Amino acid sequence: MTQNRLDYNALQALLMRQKLSITAAELQGMAMGLYAAGLPLDAKDWKQQLFAFISNEPAQLAALDEQLTELQKQLVAALAGEQDAFELLLPTDDEFIIERAEALTYWCQGFNLGFQSLSSPRAIVEENAKEAFEDLDAISHLDLDSISEELDDEKDLFSLIEHVKVSSLLIFYTQAAQVKPTETLH
């Protein structure tokens, strides 16, 4: 993990100050969904892709510029294998379990939205990746009323978070393998 890790609470507070109806978790999920759907890691228009969902107000977008750049750098570094692990942008473990579970549902909703803005779940040809997408969709509809502060629920949430990480990476890597490099004529 990098030392410059983007802070969930700081980004969440900034989004709220800007009166944007998106969460920090949803924002990262959306970016991951875009990359999983085929947005190249070196795409110059990645911010415009996100801005289409966030806002059309230049002042709001300018206020987010630094944090979005950091979010993108961390995400690309993880996907390109330049850092140890891919981490979901979620509240810390010392927050209430319901807040973490809700953020996880938003992350999955963001992923689905980002992915479906560039592709279709039907474009996923690998069976395990299709199942992973279905799992992310199911987690995005998690029944938050059934969650308690019990130890078993903590373990279950940890397992779900790990499953979301693995599932989103599986979709990203299987979809990346589907992209054929352009052939060069000699």
C-alpha cells in the first residue's frame, strides 16, 4: 500500500461539501468499472468519463481534481501491478459495520454503473467473470437491515469485501485479455 493513500473520510467530506450525490466508495467503484469495461489504463479522458456521472458544474469538478487524480493514480498502480495490493476505498474498520456495509454496496453500484457505461455484462464471455459480475450486482443490493455488530457479521463483511476485490479484478483481467492488440501490416 502506498503512503499517500487516499482517505475515505476526507474524500467523502469533500463530496458532501460540494453537494454531490455520490459517495467516495461509489466513485472508486465507478472508476474500477470503467477500467474493467475496457477504458485503457493510460486513457487521457478518464476524468471526463467520471465527470459525466458526477456533475457538469466546473467549480465542483475543479474542487475534486486533486483527489480524482490521486484516486486514478492509486487504481492504475494497483491494476498495473505497481503496488502490493488493490484496496477498496471504504470506511476504516473502526467505523460501524453498517456504514462499512453500506459503503460496500455503493462501491458495487458504482462498479456496475461504470462498467455498463462502456460495455454490457453480456460482453463478458468468461463464465467465472460473468458470475463475478452477478455477485457484484447482488452485493449492491445487500439487505443492510439484517446486519448487526456481531462478530460473525464482521467476518462476513470482511469476506464480502475480499470477494468484491477478487471479483472486480477477475472481471478487469478477463476483459483485458479479450482486447485484441491491433495488427500491424508489414
